Amino acid sequence: MTASLDVTLAALADPHRRATVDLLRRGPRRAGELAQAAGLSAPAMSRHLRALRLAGLVEETHPPFDARVRIYALRAAPMAELKAWAEAAEGLWSDQLLALKAHVEDDSA
């Protein structure tokens, strides 16, 4: 497991951050929209967005018409790394279950 995957998993350990990621899967949103949709105060959402940004899961942009507005969007790379790790772990479990099945069938024969 890489250090970046550790950071991703630590950031996603919080249920509010996972909910925020779910909201951002539908597309980029302003911080205020995310706070309202998640039922959090603006300062609480700001803390969660900061943690997600530091973990590299989200990126922050500013529209050209107003630099005070922050728009957040998901970054694909950390999620792709997490998906690859989960698929590798699933493959390991599948291999072990197949080996157990073969062992049980050999013993019963």
C-alpha cells in the first residue's frame, strides 16, 4: 500500500467527507452548496473540504467573475488508485476462496 493510498483512506474515514465525495460525483459545486446539501455549517464544511483537498481528493477553482467563490471538484487519480487496490484485494480473496473450495472438494472425495 502506498502512502498516498493511506492518506486517501484516512480522509475517507469520516462519514461527512464520504458524503461530500458522493455529492461531488454528480459534478463540481460551490462550498456553500455542499454545506447546505450535507446539512453542515459553512465552517464545518470548510474543514472537511480542506482535509479532502490536502489528501488530493478534490481540487478548488475560482470562477473568473468572482475570486471569492470556491468551486470544488473531484480528482480522478486518488480514486483510481483506491479502486485498483480494492480490486487487487478482491482478487486475493477470490483466490483464497477458490483454494478453500478445491481443498474441501478434495477432502470429500
